[in-house]
Amino acid sequence: MAEHPLLSHIQSPKDLKQLKEPELRQLCSEVRETLIETVAETGGHLSSNLGIVELTVALHWVFDTPHDQIVWDVGHQCYVHKLLTGRADRFHTLRREGGLTGFPCPQESEYDTFVVGHSSTAVSAANGMAKAKKLTGDDGYVIAVMGDGAMTGGMAYEGLSNAGRSKDRLIVILNDNRMSISRNVGFVARHLAALRSRPRYVRFKNGFGSVVAKIPLFGRGTYALLLKLKTKMKNALYKNSPIFEDMGFYYLGPVDGHNLSDLIRALKAARNIDRPVLLHVETVKGKGYGYAEQSPDTYHGVSGFDPLTGKTPPSGPSFSAVFGDTLCELAREDARICAITAAMQGGTGLSRFAAEFPQRFFDVGIAEEHAVTFASGLSRNGVLPVFAVYSTFLQRCYDQILNDTAILGQHIVLAVDRAGIVPDDGETHQGIFDVPFLYTIPGVTIYSPASFEELRIHLKQALYDVKGIAVVRYPKGEEFPVPEGYRPDYKPFTLFRGRNARILLVTYGRITFSVLEAAEQLAREGLPVSVLKLNRLRPIDPDCYRLARTFDRVLFFEEGSRIGGAGEHFGTGLTEAGYWGYYEIHAIDGFVPVCKAASGLRLCGLDTDSIREAVRAAERRPGSVSEKSEEAEGKDEAP
């Protein structure tokens, strides 16, 4: 790795403040080198962080952090912030177990003021934090840094609408790189483009700010008066003011986000305005690394790459790719099929669909709530909409799934990607809560394939065999090794019988193969078990309960939240069916930290070894109830 003499001496922003502007520019170069070197090894979000280097340096140079607080929207653009706040020596552990997280984490550093893993939330959080400062007599500032992609999410406007009239020391920085993950779409992109094309106004505003700043003995009152005069002059030049000023913000910009002098000047100006300010900063996503500049979406999130050639290691087929290919095949035969994404075209495997069926592909931006209601509207008029969305982002859509879709009985398909444990991104991106909240909504059908072939089967079933809302949930990445002789089943469940087995293991999804492997090992050790795989999680077929009642012990293994999960519902159904035996759930309690999928499963007791040990522990518990179970079953069959 290259030497970084300036960065190596930055233990906190206090050290940063000792540097002059030429040294700051050198520091920016060292930071970029460190980002490229590290993310090439650890994987992570590269393009967004390369684009925000100068802005982050300027923020920590101008403001007094952590007294002044920075809230990063989404949070994946916080790597530079971490390097400048005492974590450079641990940066090589980024996104690794026990290392630095890839998002802001208050438990990791006092400089990380808020947990932010989802988009469009920073302004609302900063609004509350700034109001709390005012109420408690704290004179510090709160700065929300949001990308223009976040402006496609409705919560951003809720935050702006309330924050703009707050009169608190709040600064919103709009990092405008013309992208979210995929290219930005819609009105906001056009509005920002219009602002960028107003050079006369920008020259006037910047010139005015420079003049005012040089006039001695100006108090805040006089400065505010001049700002009002400037606004009137601006309105004389331009009839349509920026939308942000209509919301109550004082608008500054656009400013070149890679010019340190301009950034520092603009941030100082924003600091001198006693009202909410929106500073519009233009940056280039991937700045300083040619490959990332040319293909910023490719390097938005990478698992690793060769920094010299920019090449990423080849990856095998994934559930996302299989989903996308299968949807294309079905769409060729059925013109009613449409696909929807929330700014995640590539991540959800829909790039091929978008290219082949552009009239039936809809990228709604970071607006998952809108996507669900939009899908319901499509369904209302005879279309078959499929909304592909990460499990963690589907959490935003509960109200729309319930009120705008389920109550109407509309048929839509939710393709829930990244279900279960998700590697590297940590707590905010784990897909372990979709089953519990979907279970509460009447009429929802849920499939959870274990293999690529089952994904193809269940997608067809979701489209054509279900009325109402159909969910197909699948994990990130490759399928687990499929046992020889394993055959996908179109039925609601599959039973793998163990000879003379008195213990039943119930499961679903990709860990089915871990459960089957554990069952095979137990059989060799003299403890036969049977395995019941739920192909359809909801509704659970009543025959499952009748089968389960014949076993002494039933253990449910679930790659999802224990509370409200399928295991709890299965246990309730089993009890209502008159089961007398022992029932035990092995699922996930709480949040799952940064980890690889395999180690996450091991941590949660869902790997093969843990499953085998859990069965052995259950087998040692006293109180076989097989006779009672059989007696109860005989009573049910009596005339």
C-alpha cells in the first residue's frame, strides 16, 4: 500500500483543522488512494465515497464535530468520515466481522450520530436533533448530508417540509451526483438539472456572498436583511425559485463539490445564516478513479476488485439473476407482466428485463411505498405487476401492502430479494423481518424457495396460482449445494422421512439443505429424524400439522425473526391441532451484526453443526409422548 503521511497523522478532526488548504488537497488525494486500496480488498461502496471526499474534508474543517453533528443519509457514503474521525488505523477491517461497519454506527464512534442504513431519513433525524439542541440551549449545528437519489423518496420531503420552517441551526447538504444507485428519474432530477443550468444566478449569488463576507462589522441582523434583499433581486431575475426556498430553506449553490476553496466558503456562509439552509453541491460519483467514473453504478457496491485493471472477480449465478431471467422468459409469453424496481435495477436482476421490455419496466426511484400502490393500480386494470425489492426495504411498505393492496384484493407479486441473513452490510440490511410482518396481513401467500429451480417454480405459482398478494422470498447470492437426488416440489410442503424417526425437523428456504445434511449425519450416528420442508409458508397446509402430530418432538429451524415468525405460527397451528409433544423453535433473536452469510448462520445456530447439536439436546430431554400423541390421533379417528 502507498504511504499516506498526512492521513496517518489524522487522529481526529482537530488534527485536520491544523492543515492549510494545499495540505487539505493532498489529504484528499491520500484519502482517495486509501478508499480504492481498501475497498478493493474488503468490498464495499466505492463510487459514492470517492465522490464525497472534498465535501467531507471541508465539513470537518469548518465545523466543530462532534459538537456539531453530521447525519449521513443512507450512510454508505460515510467512509471518508470514518477515516477522518480516528478510525484510519482500523479501516482495513471495514465490513468484516468485528471490524468497522459500512454505515454510521454510534456504538463505534461519538462522531457517528445516527444509524442510517435506509435512504431519505437524514433530514427528519437532523430536524429532531437540531430542535433538541435548541430546546436544551446547545448552540451547535446539525448537518444532514443527502444524495439527490434520496430526493426520490417521499420521507425526504416530509423532513424538508417540517425542517424548513423550524428556524433552527440546521444545514441540509444536497450532494448532487445525478445518481442514486441506478440513474435518477423523475421531476427532482429535472429540477436539479434546471438549477445547475442557471450560471447567471450562481455567479450573482457567489459574488454577493463574497462581497458581504469582506465587509467588516456586519452583524447577523444586517446580514439577514441583505439576504432578504438578495432574494428579492433573485426573484426579479428568475420567476421560479428553487423548490427548497418554497419550503423555507435559504438556498445556496450549486457549488463545485470538488473545489475545496468554494466548499469551505459556502459552508462558512451557511454557518452564518440563522435559519435552515440547503447547500446544493455538485459532485462526480467515482471521482478520481477512472473505472468508477465511467461506470459508477458498477462500483456503487462491489465485493472486491483489482485496483489496477478495475476488474471484479467472476461470480457464479445468483438468485437475483435467476429471478430476472425467469421473469423475462415469462414476460415473452405474457404481455401483462410488468416489472417494478425502486432504484435497484441491477441489484434485483432486472437489467435484462429493462432492456428487453422498456415499456413494461418501471424504476420509481427510492420510493418503495409508491411502488407497492403503483403495482396495485396496475393490477386494478388488468396488469400482472412484479415488484422486486430487498427484504430490508420492503419494511417501508407495510401500510401500502395492507391498505392499498390487501383490502382491495389486488393481485401483485412481491419478489423479495436479500431475504434472510445478508452478508457484510450489518443490522440495517438483514432480511429477517419480512415474514413476521407479512404474516399479519390477511390474504398474503408466501413462498420461500431453497434452490434456483424452486425459485422458477414459485415465481410461476405466484403469478398464476394465487389470488391477492403473492410473495416469493429468496436470499442473496448463490444457492447452497443441492443434495444429489433432491427434486423441487410444486406441493405446499415436502416430507423427507427418516426410518423409525420420532423427531421431526421443520424448515424452509436455503437452510433446508443444512437441515437435510444434519439429518443425514444424525442418521449415521443412530438418531433418525424426518424433515418437513415448507414450500409455502403461508398459508401452511393443514396436512403439515397432521403429520407433525405423529412425532414425539418437533423442532422448527428458521432463518428469520423468532418473534412473529413462521415457527411461532406453526407452533400455534400444531397446538390447535391437538399436539401433545415437545415443540422448540430455533430462529433469530434481535439484530444480526456485520458478518458473512455462513458465519451469520453459525452465530444464530442455523448451520449444520448447530442444527445437529440442537437435535441431540432435544432428544436427551425426558418425557416421550408418542403414546399420548397416538392415543389422541386414535380418538380423532373413532366413529
